Amino acid sequence: MRNILKLGLLSCVAIGPFVSVSVAQDEYFSRDKYEAVLDRSQPEFDAEAVRVGAFNVRSYVQAGVTSNSNVFASGDNEASDVIIRIGGEAQAKTNWTNNEITASIGVFRNEYADVSDESNTDIRGRLRGRLDVTKTVSVAATGFAEQRSEPRQDFANAVGVDGPIRFDRTGGMLEASYHTGRLRWDSSVAISQTDFDDGRINTPGVNFGQEFDQDFRDRSVTTTRSRVTYAVTPDFAVFGQGSLYNVDYDRTQTLNGSQVTRDSEGYTLAVGANFELSSLIRGDIAVGYFGDDKEQGAFQDVQGLSLDGRVIWFPTQLTNVTLTVDRRVVDLGLVETPTALQTGFGARVDHEFRRNVIGSVYANFEQQDYDDVARTDDVFDITVSGTYKLNRKVHVEGFLRQIGRDVSGVPQAGTLSHDISLIGIGVKVSP
């Protein structure tokens, strides 16, 4: 039965991109009755775009300082430090009536005052073009590249390496959309390549100074998605969607004295609803079934319930509450297994105290249940933040953040349970 479902999904998804999607919005699919706090335009305090030929350009530079209570995300012997963050971002978007080109680039430097080996630079760029073939059909292409460092609280950095693991990711996506009346069909094909840099063990002991090989994580991922949506009413639509993915690792790895591959392929089938009701609620919720099949028997296959949802409640014009849920398979970088079942729940409250003063509270919980090994991680993240818009050009931002990881079962690499407290303030300046 599972093979039949996968075959049917493959046929649907393969055809979708060639039939494909539209950006046009009408009474059946517009979801703009209510305006979220962070999306609300404040002309007196928001930076204006600069017109450069056919493009509207928005940009800013940013400088901030953050205090980190546990730089190495350690369960003991915590070390604190102060981080200076400097950088900026620019985005250009065409001002055409039809079709669209957008380009963006961002560069940020994180400089640690005491632990200089932790300092890093994040770079990302993106280019996207959309062609409106007709009023009901559009196609788009996106390319991106980024170079970043994994946060210290991520698993691969928690084993005592000399600096946060860096990685390069490049890729692209082709999208297509068809939209007419009550029917909408969206499809996409995405490809990405991720390459991780090696680290070096700096924890005193037998392996001190030894290379921490990360090549076994290098991989390419191809994902095909398709969603068909039918609008029952202008405020409520139902959909069916599916995805297929293939994960191809660049090399095999050694496990229990044998060479094995982490390669896998998987699928997700789901149904759901997209809505914006008169009861001041907007959302998109999908519930389904996923499967992750390994190429070799060295690692176990995984199947189960898939979840993907986001609901926003607007109790007042000045406040909105966002709830999220997701359940999916991830590779967190553990040598003993390429699979962890990650289930996450999030809640966020944004409030506009004044037109130029916005406060937010965010809480997220994730449970990472590793396959092939007896280990479960509970991860929480709680953040309180605020923005004070002095004028169109200068915004001041601040935050308090608490991060924690609780490891149960059999730790595979040292003591990984930890807590991190961060407090930061910064200024964002636009031209």
C-alpha cells in the first residue's frame, strides 16, 4: 500500500510543476483581512525604499552587543563572553506591475571579546525571478548561497571543538503556480548542497587536538512538492499536498568497522485547511503521514504522523498571538544515526504599545528523538524582545533569551545538557 501511495504521489508531483502556479489573488485566496503587528506599515517610522532605476532598494546597517552566559554550551565549567555584532543587509525589488525580480545580500560579523576562536562571519545571498505567463499562470526561479556557523547549542558543536562548525550551502528552486476561480495548484522542485568544515577537538583528554571530521555530513537534497487547494468559501479552503525527497551524501562513513551510507529517500502525504475566519483567526494546518527509507539496513526506516501548522489569532488590532507546530525528520549530525524525529511547538505574542514601540514574547519547545540510539533531547527557547523606532532611519532593538537542552538516555558525546542566558541591545540604521 505504501508503494502504491508513493507512486501516486510521484505522478501528481511530477506533473504539477509543468501545469503550474499564479501569484494573482482574488476573493477566494486573499488572506489580508487582519494585519499582523510586525507587518503593519508605519510611514512615520519605517525606512523608505530608495528607487534605483527599475528597483526599489531597502537596506540597513546594524551594530549590537550581546552578553552570553555559556559561550560553549557546556553543562559545567561555563564560560561567559561579550559578542559584538556588526553587519548589514540590502534587498532590491522591481517596481513593475507584472513579473518581478528580487535580490538580497546580507553580511554579519560576530566578534567575541575574550574567546576569539568563536568569532565568525555569516554571509548570505539570494536572487529570485518570477514570470507572470498569464493572469492565472506564473513560474519562478530562485538561487541562493550562504556561509554560516552552526550555533554552539547545536549537537555538532557540543563535543568540545575549537570553534563553531561552519558550512556552505548553495541551491535553487523552480516554482510554478496555476490559479483560477476556486482552484489553486502550487508545485516546486528544490535542490541544495551543504558542505561542512571539519573542526578540531580541544577538550583535554586522549583525543585532544584530533581532527573532528564532518565530511560524513556533506550532502545534496532534492525535494519535489505539490499542493492542490480548493476554496470552499472565500474564507476557507481545503488542500491535499505531497512531497518527495532524496538525500544523497557525498561519501560513506565508518560505523562499527564497516563502510555504510546515510543516503535516504522519503515522502509526505497530507491534507489540511487554509483559512481566515471572521472570528479573527488566520491559519494554515496540514496533518498527514511521512516515511523515511534508508538505502542500507545499517540504519532504521522511520514512519509516522506529520504535522505542519501555523495559526494567528488577532484579539485586538494591537495584539496578535501566533501558534506553530511541526513534526519532521532531521539529521542533527550524530555519527551513530542520520535520523532524529523532531516535534516542535511554538507560541509568540506581538503587541504594539505605541506606533513606534513593539514588544514580543516567544517560546518554542522541541523534542528530538534519535533513531538507532537510545537518546532523546528536549530543547526550549524563550525570548522577550522589543523595538523602539526613534524615526525612519534609526531603530533600537533589545532582547532577553534563555536556551536550554536536556539530554536523556545514552549521551553519545559527553554531557550535552546545558542552559544559556543571553541579553543584547543594538541599533539599526537605514539610509
